[in-house]
Amino acid sequence: MFSAGQAYVALSRCSEWSKVHIASLHPSAFIVDKSMLEEYERLEQIAAKPLPL
């Protein structure tokens, strides 16, 4: 992959998971946008809080 998000886009193009075949996979193939990761972590913190009753 050449830029952040390409793996997600490539995998999301397939209409059925049964048609996805990955011959080999290395974690370094996935490039993550640092600001996206920070936002994801921020949202996880919000979601982890109990809802007020």
C-alpha cells in the first residue's frame, strides 16, 4: 500500500467476504493516518463511559 487508507478501500470494494483471498499479509502493509488513530482512540474513550441514568 502506498498511502493511509488504501487497505481499507481495497478490502471494501469486494461485495462478498467469501471472494476475498489474501495470499500473504504483513502488518507493515497497513499505513495508518496518525490523526485518524487519535480520533479513533478519542471515540473509544467516549464509548467506554457509562451512560447517565
